[in-house]
Amino acid sequence: MNIVTSITNQRKLLLLAIPMILSNITTPLLGMVDTAVIGHLEHAYYLGGIAVGSMIISIIFWLAGFLRMSTTGVVAQSLGSNDSEQAWRYFFHSLIIALVLAFGLILLQRPIINAIFSVIDASDEVAYYGREYFSIRIYSAPAALANLVFLGLFVARQQVKWVVYQLFTINVINILLDLFFVLQLEWGVAGAALASVIADYCGLLLLSVVLVPGLKKLDWRQLITPKMALFSRLFSLNRDIFVRSLALQMCLAFVTIKGAQLGDVTVAANAILLNLFMFASYGLDGFAYSAESLVGEAKGAGDEDKLHQVVVASTMFSGVVGLSFALVLWAWGDLWVIFLTDIGAVQVMAIGYLPWLVAICAIGWLSFLMDGVYIGLTRAKAMRNSMLCSALIFFGVWFLAKEFENHGLWLAFFCFMVCRGVSLSINYCRLKRQSQLTA
């Protein structure tokens, strides 16, 4: 391995990852502001309601995460093979898929929310505010799903400054409007939802303005002409990533649903813990995003040595960041909990479960990183199979440990994260041994 090349790749990785880490952590900070603002209202069911409502929206939008992942993979590989026109074609085809899905969600919002709440055994108050949040936030679907495609394009092109600007814009606007609508105008849960809707459209407007000058230099009418071969590849990738994301969201939703069944205090405590988990995961995704772009570029160029160098460097840096998050939670996690809510019972319960979160961050960084590697490789089937196996582990451990109630739930989630990272790593080593990374 050429030492100079390795150092160059590490430097490029850091230049891509560090801005992404700094911008990504603003996203869960937004969720924390929602939680903190609502968490300081007088009743726990306000916090429980926004936890359930935002969980439902998160499931829907995260299930659509295949739009970003598939776009990043195919665009990065197209750019790696010096085919910029093909990269644009993939972008426009992904955008068409995103908008069709978004308007479908708006049209079907009532049966969706009725079906979901039919299986959530929450109190009447939590259900009411959960429905209120969802009924407003769903109208951000066109912007939120289009933003996923735009994000995939900019990550693949390694234009991280615009990714940073967009995420920063969305989250700052959301936070400011959240404080204004909820605290100043006293709109409660509805205010928090409306703030997110407005922020999503502002973020989409920003990136649209950035792309307009570039489109003037292209024959964009020819590039947006539908081609079934491109749709076919995107649908194949999207199908496997969708199944993978569905399994992931089932496990995350199960934590909230079971918490709701255990009581308003438990669901509120779990909401706070999941917010802290998302804070760590979004930071770790900085290295995953950079790995997606650099791995995809190396695969498109057929350079297996460079690809492996990127994976090795990403693993080293991501491990350091993951352990750092774990140490921060271990040292100051209780202060974060106190900041997020002043409800005594919720504070006590959330602090009692913090050790699970520390353990998850200490090992979970590997699963986030390997997701990025496999997106760059466009090996969605392997991601799907790993996630399905991990989900089976999750529900199996929960079934065996359910007598421990919430502790059993967090034990299952810990095992789930371990299985994700380990299974993908083993498969990567097999591909490397067989020289199939660029196949």
C-alpha cells in the first residue's frame, strides 16, 4: 500500500467527514429542542404525543431513505467512471420517484395514521397529540423526500459545503420557529410540527437555487427523459434498501410502542434516550457519508486498493468518534437528560437507562460505517440480509428478556446494533478476500 496515497485518502476522508459530522449533529439537536420545549410543559403526555407522532413521521421518511442512499451510490459510481451525464440522469429519475411517493403519502395520510394507531396501545392523550403532530408534519413530504435525493447528489459529488449549509439552514430555522410557535404563540405540539414543515421547504429551496446555474449548461430536457433501464436499476436498489430500512424502523418503532404500553413516563424516558442516540448516530453518519462517496468513486474507477484504504481509514476514525460519544454520555448524560425535561419521574427513569446508551454507542459506530461502505458498493442485497438477521436477533432477545420490561427492550436493541456491524464486516472481509469489491 502506497503510504503517500493512503495519507492522501485519509486527508480527503477527514475533509469530507468533519463538516458532515458538525452539520449532522444539528439534526438531532432539532429533535432535542422539540423534546426540551414540549418536555417542560406540565404533563408527560405532551412529550409522549410528540414522541409517537415524530416516530411515525420518522418511520415514513426514514423508509424513504433509500432515495438518498441509492442516489449517492449510482451517482458516485457514474462520476468515478467519468460519466457526468449519467449521474444527472440518475438524479432526475430519483427525483421523479421521490415526488410521486410524497404526493401518494399526502393522499393516503388518513388510512396510514388510522392503521398505525390501531396497533399502538397509547393513552388517549398521547394518541391525540400524536395524531395532531402527524396531520401537520405529513405536508412536508414533498420537500423532505426531494431533499433526500438532493442530499444524495451533493454527497456523491463531494460538495459537502452545500450539504452543511442546507442541514444548518433547515435545523436553525426549525429551532427558531419551534421556540417562537411553542413558547411565544403557545401553539404546543402543532407549533413544533409546523416549524418542521416550513424548515424542510426552506432547505429544498436553498439547494434548488444552487443547482439552477449548473442546469443552464446542460440539455436537461434530454436528461430527464424517462429511461426504463435507469428506473429498473434504481427500483432494484430501492427495493432492497427499503426492506432493510423497514426492518430497522420496525425495531426503532418497537422501542417506542412498547414504551407506550409500559406507561406515559416510560415512553417519555425512551423518547429522551432515543434523542440522545440519534445525536450520536447523526454524528457518526459523517464518516458513513464520506465513505459512501469515496467508496462509490473508487468502485466506479475499478480501484480496489483505494477502496480498501478508504474503508480502513474510515473504520479507524469512526471508532474514535464512536467511543468519544460513549464517553460523553457516560460523563454528562445525566445533565443532558435534566436539560431535556424537568419532570422528575421521567428524569429518574431516563438516567437509569443511560448505561445501555453508552454501551450502544461504544459498539454501534461500526454498523453506521458499514452501511456507508455498502451504499458506495451498491450492494443493497447484502445490507438487506444483514438487517433482517439483526431484526430477528432483536425480537428473539426481546422475547427471551421481556420479563425485564424496559431493560429487556434495551438489551434487545444493543444486540441488534452488534449484529448489524459484525455481520456486514464479516461479509466485507469475504469480498476483499475474493477480490470482489469492485465487481
